[in-house]
Amino acid sequence: MQRFRQIFPAPLAALIVGAIVAVIALSLLIGGIWLTALGGSAYYLLAGIAMLASGLLLMRGRMVGGWIYIGVVFFTLIWAIWEVG
């Protein structure tokens, strides 16, 4: 446990939120890889990578992880509006 706390020194709330974001990111990442392999949009792959980075940074107690998450949400909104037309 001591080694874990050295790697992820953030408060408990940040650890929990970061872990949740990272788990969601893994599902986006796996789906994004699959969709890209089928010739679809690579956006889910990129969003999964960014969210995984965000989750890990949040677990390390870095505020930049929150900003990356906000960026992913913003660009997802822009991408969704562009897809709809």
C-alpha cells in the first residue's frame, strides 16, 4: 500500500474520481481501437487516450487531469454537433 501511495499521492476523492475516469477511458479506448480497425471514426480512440491520461493525472493529484477531462467533454460536444450537421 505504501508503494501505491507513493505513485498516487492524491487525496482519496481524487483517487476515486481518477479511477472511475480511467475505467471509462479503457472502455472508450477498446471501442475506439475496434471502430478504427473497422474503418470508422478515430475520435473514440483519441478521446479514450485523453481520458486515460486525465484519469491517471487525477490519481496523481495533478489538476491538469481535470483540464484535460474538460477538454475532452468540450471537443466531444463540438464533434457531436458537427456529426449531426
